[in-house]
Amino acid sequence: MPSNLVTDAAKGSNDNSGRAGVRQQGADPSVIVQGRTVIPRDSQTISVRKQQDPKQTNPRFIASLENYVPEYVDNIKIIHYDPVKQNEIEPAKIAENKVKPVRAPFESKPFELFVMAGANANFGMKGNQNRSTAMAVSPFVSLGVSKQISPKLTMAGQVGFTYFNGLNSNQQVSSKVYSFGVDSTLFSVEYKKLLQMYLPVSLYYEWMKNHSVMLSVGGAYALDVSSTVNDKGNSSSVLGYRSGFNPLDIFFQLGYQVRFNERLSLGIWYQQGLIDATRNSYFMNSQTDRQSRLSIGIKYSFTRSGR
């Protein structure tokens, strides 16, 4: 007995191809019928001629019209199928029938403007003072722009302002005037803050949803130095006296960022400078003072409408 039976009612005596439920597979005789792989065994054609009732076959039938051309069914073709064993199916056909997962294409997003503010914990320099500051805190603020370049990667650039304290450096000048005695005057400068502008370029990798690791490289420029000057017993805070410091620094950053929503993110990162911040010939020492700091900040993104 045949394991499957498919009939094909074709209009016109020339249409006996047996299309219903059969999908041609090139030279491979096997086909898919009702979700099963089968192979044609034989076929049988029964000739009939039966006029079709237009009331049943024509959805636009109007009884008042009488010029309908009657339709006929000329023949019925019966195809007998046998099931195909799994090991008889060609490997190419098995691969063709597998459903491949569809990955959604990456949708490019517009540039995103953001502001960031937070605090730095600056590791104190060695300096030339007997007493030294191990760590000092300073604020920072920056403005930047970011762009997502792939589903996992985002690039960002920003310009920010901060200062580096914990310089642990001073300079003293003593002058003597000889008259009927010795008049000695001490002039000293204690360096407090290195006022800086910095420009990092960052790459963020989202290793899981809303959690990213960050790598940055950038440069910083010392705009000025804030110092306390003691002249003849009078102390005052002044700007200037930059001769003992290298204005340029190159640094890298490593950090982590968590995103709370479309606008707010929290980041923490470590920054290491690569250039000696002090000039040894000025402070008469041989130490290397590189800028190191640990930072934490909140980022607010101005997302565009329609995002």
C-alpha cells in the first residue's frame, strides 16, 4: 500500500504536472510532503470531464448574468510516494533543509554628546620636601562625544579640566645684605597644584549588557601652577612659577563603566602618566615624578530623540 497519496486537480488537459504539495529539488527525486521526506514511486491519471458549477467556483457570480463560460476538470493525477530513510538523503539536501539563525544587521547610531564630572585621587609625587602628601583629591569636569562603531565597540573623545595636587615640591632662595651686621631674607615657593587640560581618546568594549571595559590613551597640558609664596614672612597664593615642571604629559587609562540607563553611566579608572613631571635640573634632584591617579565619575549622555 502507498504510504502517501497526493491528488492534483488541474484545469485544462495539458496541465498534469502534479504540483500540489510537491517541491521540486532539481535532480534529486525526493520531495517534502506534509513535512516528511518521500520519493515518488508511480502515478496514475484518471480522465474525467465534469462541468463546474459557477455558483461554487466563481466568487463574483451574479445570477442575472448568463454569459459565463463553464469550467471543466479534465483529469485527476494520483501520485504514490514511499518514505525515504534518513541515511538515504543526500548530505547536501540535509544541509539545505536546516534552518539557519538570522543575525540582525548592525544599526549605525548617531554621535552622542556627553558631560562627565567626578573626583581624582592623585598619588603624591616624591618631590623634595621632608614631609610629603601620599594622596590628594581633586575634582574634574569634561565634555566629549562618542560613537558606536560595532555592536560591542564604542569610541569616545573628550576634553577636560582638572588639577594635580600633592606635588611635594618647593624652592627657597636666601639673600644676605652685609652692612653693620648681616640682614638675611628668605624667599620660598611651595608648589601646590598643577592646573591641567587633558584630551583622552577611549575605546569601550561591552563584554556584557550595560557593562564595559575601557582603554584610553591621551595627553595632558599644564596650563599653570598654583603656589604659595612666602616673602619676608608674608604668604600669598599666586599663579605662575612654572619653570620647574614639564607642561606636557602622555598617559594611558584602564577602567570599567556600568550604564544605568540611556543617559547615566558610572565609571572608574586608573591613569598612569609616562613623562617625568618635574625638571631635575631645576629642583636639583634625580627623581622621576610621574603622574598617577585613580578616578571615579558620572557621565550624562544627551541622547537624540528617536533613539
